[in-house]
Amino acid sequence: MNEKQRDHFKEILLAWRQQLMQEVDRTVHHMQDDAANYPDPADRATQEEEFSLELRTRDRERKLIKKIDSTIEAIAQDDYGFCESCGIEIGIRRLEAALLRKMHRLQNSRRN
């Protein structure tokens, strides 16, 4: 993979990361703004369920941000685009389809 291609993937990953971080900030502000105590138990339960769902979503996004950061680091180390299992270079089209791909093909996790 040449430098132009690495820069291309890095730009995409940074934009994706920025978008996820904006969602995290939006959630924090939303939760602070809507943190009013509702006197009605049903309203309070609805709000708590909404917050719970948002927090689960943000937790998944937090994990995704870690994977993005790891991939950006791999680009910086010139390790991006190679299968972690066998070292074969992963095709550009495959990387375009799955930016965080670390294997050139589906590997069996269990050995018979």
C-alpha cells in the first residue's frame, strides 16, 4: 500500500472517529438537559430506559473508537492492510468495504 492510499484510509478513519465523538458529546448534553426528575413514575421509567439504551449504544461506539484508534496506529506503523493471522496483504477493495479488517479472509477460530 502506498502513502496516498494510507492517507486516504487515515482520513476516512479520522472522519468516522470525529462523527462518533460528536455523538458522544450529543448524548452527554442530552442527558444533562433531560436529567430533570419527573414526578410521574411512568415518565421517569421511560426516561431511564432511554438513557440506558443511549449508554449501551455509546459504549459500543466507545469500543469502536478504540478499534479506530488502533487502526490509525497501525497505519502510522505501516502495519495496516496485512492479515494478522498469516501476513498476507489485504486487498484495497476489501479494506474499503471493511476499514477495520485485520484478516484477509474469515479464519476459523476453532481448530479441529
